[in-house]
Amino acid sequence: RKSPSTMSMKRSNDEAEAPHTAIIPQSAKKIKMDTDIILNDDAWVHIVSFVGAQTLKVLACAGKTTRDAAVFRDVADGSFSLMPTTELHLVELAKKDGYNAYFQDLFASPRRSRISPHLKWEGLFAKLGDIGTLKGKVPTGVTAGVLRLLRYGSRAQLEALAELAGKEEGFDDEALTLEARKRLQRVLEKAHKAGKVTEEEVLDGVLQLGDAHMWMDEWDECGECFERAKEGFVRLLGEDSAKAVNAAYSVAGQIVSTELDRIDTHSYIVTLNACGDEKIAEYRRLWEMAKVSLPEEAVTYDIGNSLGGKFYEEGKYEEAKVFFLAALEGQ
């Protein structure tokens, strides 16, 4: 299993239940009875963006009774860090000066074949709140800001962070995406218990969390998420619903991956062939169901395209052609 390479995290013991105010010690000559300065967490959000790592250590000591003290400590001692390119992107977005030279150079690169997602990045960044408020000139500010979101962020903030870090049109930061999805799922589960979100919304999050685990090659975890989402959507919406079929398609896609992760090299070819047949059988079942009940859904033609790919791998070119053409017509 691949270990996270883009960021590191360590939960502090006092982060969960610490009070939300901090008492800042004053010089003995200036302190009078009952005149300690008390700052709430909103004030700390802005302060942290203006300081470097050494000052963070001081703030961590001074703010022992604030939940953000743990954030300052973990950034200061390196327990939490961002992938360098992610940090750079966030610093530049925090400057709020639009499509500046940094982004012009980034998306002019020959490696970038897609249309610039800069406007989308700006919109998502705006949902994160006040991070990097010194116009991005202090990287520690955005790093501490992200860690704070991962620990205390709202559903909307975590959804924006996960999308901003994501693969499709985001920073392509797999580790940050996974951490954001894990925290978001905890928020959704808690909200569901309180009756504030539906079970369907929770299952949507489970499926997305599975994708994040898969991106990190965490096959056991992603398989558990996909199975849970499949069972839940089938129960709630029916086996032939778009979400149930999509979850079942994700489960089928893991058949080979999960099996090959557990065998020795002598059994590799035999198992590969057997799992390939099992995957084709499941794809066929989903295809026959989806082409009738979900003729307008993208997942139907994703399944057809996958079937074509499996037949092509096996040298069954005529069968592959049938499914490739069906997928092309549907799209």
C-alpha cells in the first residue's frame, strides 16, 4: 500500500475538547486584576496568517487553552505540511490578484492540455474562508489555515477543499483530497445522526471517499466504501437506480485489484484470468440492466466502454467493437 506522500498529519491530544478562547499572558508590570486579554478563534484565524514558524511556537505556548494552539504547534514542528505545489497554488490564490503571472505560466506549460481551471479555483478558494490573509506572502498562513479546516471546517468548506485538491480540475493532490474527504465524511455522519442530512447524502460521501482511497491505492478501504455505498443505494433507491449502478460499477472495478493484492507471484496469471472473467460477467450484468433503465446516464456508457476494453485485452476485437460503438453512440 502506498503511503501518503504529499502531506503529513498528527492529531494533538487537546484538539477535540479544548475551549475556544485563549488567555494571552501580559508583562507583570502591565497586568492588573481581571485585565487578561481574551481572544476568540475568529481572531486567531487572522493572526496566524501574519506569522512564521518561530512565532507560531510562541503562539502555541500562549494559546494553550484555544483549540487552534494545536494547529500552530503541528505546523511549527512540521507534523503537518502541504505538498509544495499545493502550498504555492494556495499562496497565489490568497493574493487575490486574478490570473497573475504565476497562473499564466502554470497553465501555459506544454504539460497542461486542459483549459485553465483558474476561475473555478478562485471560486472554490473563496469558500475556504480567511486563510492566507496577508495576501499569501506567508506560506505558514495557508498551511495552518488548511489544517484548521481539516479539523474544524464546515461541510461547505470541506467540500470546496476536497474539490480544489482533487484530480479532475484541481491541484491533483491525492493525500489532501483523502484527508478532506475523511473529515467531510465524519461531518456528514454526525449531521445525519442529528437529522440534518439524508442517508443518501451520506452515501454520496461514502462513494467519493472510496474514490479518494482508490487514488491512494488503499484497496481495502476503497472496497469497503464502495460495498457500503452499493448496499445503501440499492436499499434506498433500487438496484437499477443510477447511483446504485454507479456504486456496483465501482465495486466491479475492484475485483482484480483486491485479489491480486493478496496472492503470490506463482498464482498471478491464473487469478488474473479468473478475476477478469468475473469482472466481465459483472460488467455484462450491469450493462444489460443499465441500457434499459438508464439509457441517458453516463455510467451506462462507462460500463460499455469498460466492457469493450476487457474484450480488446483478450483479443476479442469484434465484441470489443460492438461495445465501443455503443458507448460512443450513447455519449
